[in-house]
Amino acid sequence: MQKAYHYRFYPTTEQESLLRRTMGCVRLVYNKALAARTLGWYERQERIDYVQTSGMLTGWKQEEDLDFLNDVSSVPLQQVLRHLQKAFGNFWAGRAKYPNFKKKHHGGSAEFTKAAFRWKDGQVFLAKCTEALPIRWSRDLPSDCEPSTITVKLDASGRWFASLLVDTNIAQLPKSVGGASSSENKQIGLDMGISSLITTSNGDKIANPKHFKQLRKKLKRVQKALSRKQKGSNNRYKARIEVARVHAQITDARKDFLHKLTTQLVRENQTIVVEDLAIKNMVKNHKLALAISDASWGELIRQLAYKCEWYGRELIKIDRWFPSSKRCGNCGHIVDKLPLNIREWECGVCHTRHDRDVNASRNILAAGLAVSVCGATVRPEQSKSVKAGAMKQKLR
């Protein structure tokens, strides 16, 4: 499998100058290619692809005012055209919005393939660099692997990172069973929330750390200071860096928490069941958009997906319309309405009292097992087989 190792490095003055020029050229080529593809469509109804933009790049290098494109490695310039082609492919498939122009103050990145770097004695030598990148090796690469691609990134706060992609064999985790004497695999259902980030079918609740809320006052203060600075001044540049550092602090804390949480879930459980949430639609509610974005449900599910693939676990996603909160986990009765402010409720048929989130997580687990066993849909009105109906009665 392919695995990326992320490191921070501190370039020398010469390396930083070359890398900044490379990222500037990458940004210029991307923006010119995007403008050419957009103009070609609106003026001539022509779809310009990667091959044509690659030919344009050859012509741009021959222009006198763009001669500086020859001073940097050609590999990152070609790679950014491939990235643009992929962005348009995602747009045509409906998976993403129309590509945007790159901006300088967002930082930048440059991708180097094997033709543009050397891997020697555990050190990285980029094209046109005589010295190895001074990487802080926080962990070692697998001894039998060499990087196939290296991506150098500069974030908005001025930090440099190198991401090394390698092909490696990831050791599968031993099967997680229910107990010392149990032969059944350990299974868990997860219900996403705001006050509690996740509630498990075991009855455990993981509190939402709300990283953005913790630093909101500090972010507001530095943003106010930025707004007072004169545009184009050196003080405004320094104030912008301060804002970017606060955003980086929020992002780093959130990622660290999510990585620790998802790794623990994957190590302790053989099967994990989650809901296939439509987060892009949910954030359209302006009252909940900030809280949902701060919770990072999408990133949580993304990390669970690739870690389950790495370590031989099973991740099941159930239908987003499954009434997990409104369904009684004891008798299967579905209530008509259940507003968000009601956190506990009593079933009108069997009179069982439920915690809203715990009941939802248990229903999610039951529905996920039904999908895994018989492949049926989780809504009774959409059941496709008699076997699926029998299985649902059994789960009830």
C-alpha cells in the first residue's frame, strides 16, 4: 500500500530561495493554464486537456518575459498541470466545484517525482539543490522502501513540510474479539454529535474538544489587529502571519485529536459502523454550520476509512436517511418527531426510556450488521428480500 510520511524541515537560505521561486512558477503555470482552459470553453466551447496545456507550457518557456520558468525544475510544473486535469475531472464528475486560482498568501506546494530528486544515504536531494533537505526525522522510513514522490509544502504561517510517499507492506492488526473467552469479533456503532463528538454503542461518549471555540477570542484579536494595518505594509504582512499561526494551531490540535481517536477505535474494534452523512448539506444551516465544521465529522470518517483499509478492519456506512435516533432500539417503533433539544425520550409502545445518542449508536450498529450480512437496505420500505425482512425482525 502507499503511505505518506510527513516531516517538517528548515531549509537554508539558498534552498528557501529556490523553493519559493519554484512554488511561484508552479502557481503561475497553474493559473495561466486554468485561465486558458476557462477562456477556451467560454469563447470556443472547446475542452482543453492536459496534453494541450503541456504544449502551452513549452511555448511559455520560450517567451522572453517568462524565461524564468527555465530556472526551476520542470517536473513540478508538469505535475501541477496533471493536478489541474484531475481537478477538472472531479468537477465534471460532480465531486467538486470549479477549480479556483491559486493565491500567494495561501502558501504553496511543489511535487517532485523520481526524476527530480535523489534518495541517498537516507537524505533527500531535490533537483537544482546541492545540499540535502534538513529534514527533522521524527520517525524513520521503512528500511526496505524509497520514496516515489516528494511533495514540498509551505503553509500560510511560513512553516515548511515534506511529504514522502512510499510503497510499503503494512502489518495487519490481530483480530479484535469481544473478550478473553469470546470468539466473536468486536463491533461498534458510532453516532456523530456536537456536544459529544461520538457516542458508541457501548454507551461511551467522547466529548467534543471544540478546538476553534477555545481559540476564537485569540483569533478575533489578531484578526482585528490585521484589519487595522495599512495594506501593502510590512506590519500588515506580520499581522497576517500571526493570523495564520492561530489557524495552524487550531488545525494541528484538531488533527492530533482525531488521529489519536481514530487509531484507538481501529485498534480496539474489528467492525466499525457509521452513518453516511451529507455534511455539505448540513452546514447550510447557519445556526449549526460553525459547530459542525469544528467537529470535523468528514475528516473523522476519512481517517477511519483508510486506517481500516490499512489494518484489515471493516468499516460499514449505512444510509443517511436511516431513522437511528427516532427508532426504539427495543421494539423498533419509530416516533413521528424528535427535536434536537430532546436528549432523552420514552417509547410510547414498550415504554423503554432511551438516551438519544446511545440509542442511535446501537441502531446504527444493528443496521450496519444487517447490511454486512445480507446486503439489504436499512429502511423497511426498501427491503429487497424476504431474508432481509427476517433479519431486521431478528435484530429488533
